[in-house]
Amino acid sequence: SQQGEEDPQALSIQEGENATMNCSYKTSINNLQWYRQNSGRGLVHLILIRSNEREKHSGRLRVTLDTSKKSSSLLITASRAADTASYFCATDAGGATNKLIFGTGTLLAVQP
Amino acid sequence: DVKVTQSSRYLVKRTGEKVFLECVQDMDHENMFWYRQDPGLGLRLIYFSYDVKMKEKGDIPEGYSVSREKKERFSLILESASTNQTSMYLCASSRRGNQPQHFGDGTRLSIL
């Protein structure tokens, strides 16, 4: 029951450019989260945006949420080679168990 | 910082063996999760637990079982390993109530 779909599947940019990744989902959510995964490692939580929020910032990250379109975007500004990783959105329908449904991810390559 | 530790980074087993994957978290989190990650399919939830001795099936529980005898430890068991269970296995934990999940570094399991 894949909920999130990321777009694009892969993205290659130069250092210093901005990277934008999009996520679409299908059902109502309580919150949406973005995670990062370096090659061969576990996922690291980046940012959580609640269903009643429209935009959230954390350092060079900016996340937007449009619940009417069931979509979210992650913007990484002034990218660095160290930002090279896979990025996943995950939706939380609510409840005490924090069960998340992950998308298939966007592979970002930042060329030095 | 939360630490989620998976017992092995790499594991090679034979078809038909009983396989145990162990996960320990050190932050007293109520919820624990087991996922498998395959190329093109993203993360899929196998089982999760919201309290000691409590467990619920995720999206793909067939061929797996779990055990949570202590709050900090969540074990995934492959009762009779098969080649289609070759995958990356990720453990995560979280507090109750719309909280992010914290992941271990994963176990890359190969079934020969």
C-alpha cells in the first residue's frame, strides 16, 4: 500500500544549485515527514510538517504542504556534494503507533 | 542522541535456515518497527510493536515473525529463510504521538 510517490526518481545538479523534490500521496494525513538516506545506511529524519501547516524551514531545507492537492515539496537551497543521498517522504495517518508509509524516494546527485 | 543498533551490518544465510535479526534502542521508545527495503519498492513495513509483547502486522508479514520481550529490543525472525527474503532490513523506533522515527544502519541479508 504505497502511499507516497516522489518525483523525480533521480535528480543531478551542480553544487550551489537548488534541488526540488516532490511527493504526492493518496489519503488524509496527520503529518508528512521527509527523510534522507546515504548509500548503505539507515534513514535520518529531516523535517516534519503537520497537516495544518503550509510551510516549514530548517536550515537550507524548505518544505511545503498542500493538503488540497495531497502533495508536498522539499527544497534544498545552495546544495553541496554532501547532500548527495536518497530522499523519502513518509505520511503519517495519525494515531499512537506512528505508522508511516514511505514513498519510493528521489536519488539526488550533487556534482562538485 | 537516539541510538538504534542492529546486530549485524551484513549477514549471509542458507535457504531453510531460521534467521534472527536483532534491534536495540536506547531511548525508551514505545514504538518499534521492522522494514525491508528493495530497489524500486522503497520501504515496506513488515511488523511493528507499540508496547512490550504487543505486535501488529504491517504490509508484508508473510514469512516473518517478531518478538518484543523487553522494551528496548525488537527481534525479527525469518522462520525458514527463502531467496526472496534477500534484502536490506531496517529497524526503527519512535515515541508515541506523531513523532519521527529513528533508524538503525540496516542489515543487508543475503539468502543463498
